[in-house]
Amino acid sequence: MNNETMNRETTAQIQPDFSWDAIDTVLLDMDGTLLDKYFDDHFWEEYVPKVFAETHNLTPTEARKKLMARYKRVESTLQWCDLDYWSEQLGLDIPELKCKIDHLIQVHPYVIDFLKFLRGIGKEVHLVTNAHSKTLEIKMRKTDLGPWFDRIVCAEEMGEAKEQPIFWERLEEHLGYDKKRTLLADDTTKVLDSARSYGMGHLIFVAKPSSRLPVKYSDQYSSIVTFDELITSKD
């Protein structure tokens, strides 16, 4: 739902150009990268405002305006992803509301094929997400993606959101990878900017995070629409 991350996108694709021989570790974001971001956009922009409106005797438009302003104030922080924070702030059971529409949680096309491919060529694969641990539990239960990863790391464990370069320094200490031989795929420009500042070796922008939105390539980073594009880039 964060339009700020879409401000450097273009219609021209920068093609991925790397050798898998140069990569030992793959870090994958969750929402918008592996999973269809439509669920999150719909949840925060439509469903929560609807419930909030009903609870506080507001119109849906009034509720949405109020909530979007509150969301904006904590973007790129751990609070934005903290379900307990929003439950307290809004007087709603946010995890319960997520479970009510969890049928909208969907894995992007070719994700499983890509994870199988990475296993086949012997790469370490870690899920690295800003999502709150309660969100992670809901989505892993729904998608069964958990067993594909060597480690799963929530930003709350690192004490900072992925938009902060210190996050990556702490993650490197936590996982012990060689950052120059690591690939990160993410759908958020500010996260890739942060990882680049830290010195991450290979960065991939996911140009279609939501099935309901058009493809928008990055003008700074190599981009893909679906992960089959990286499978075919192997030597």
C-alpha cells in the first residue's frame, strides 16, 4: 500500500545479469515478493477501514482517510508491521481480522518452482520480512512455504525495519553470510536502497507485487515480474 516505494519506477526493464556461481545465499522478502500483495493492500486499505467505520460510526471514506494518515506516520518502522500496536491503536483484533480473510493470501506464480531450483543448485535460502511474527504465522500456516527456508527472520528480531541499513548489518551477524555473494529480492525500493547502502552484492526488484496492479519496473535495479525469469538465468 506504500506509494512512496513506487516513485522510481519505469516501463523499461533492467534485466537481471548475474551468475549463480557468484551467489551462495538468497534472501527473499515475503509480502509482494513471494506472496500476492493484494491481500495486504485490501486488508489495510479496505477491510480494516470498513470494520473501523462500523465500530466508530464513521463512513468508510472517513475511516479510510483517518487510517491512511495514521499509517503514513509510521511507514518504514517496526510499528507499521506490529499487529499488537495496531490492535491497541485501533481497538480491533487485527490478527483475528486477518484470519477472517485469509483466503486472499496467495503465493505468486513460479515461487515454488524457484525455491525448488534454489535447493537443486545448493543455495542457502532465507525468508527475511518486516512482517510481524503473528502475520508470519498466519501466512506460513496458509501457504506451507516455511519448510523451503533454512531460516526465517522477522525484522522485530533485528530491532529495526529492513529500510534501515543497520538491519542488514545485524542480519549478517545473525546469519553469517557473505554479503557480496548474497542476492536479495524485494518489492520495496527503500529496502533495496538500504541493502545497497550496506553493500549487498546482488539486488532484484519484484515489479508486480500485487496481482491487481500493473507491472512497474525499477529504474535503478534489475527487475523481474515472476521468478521464472531467474530460473532461466542460470548458467
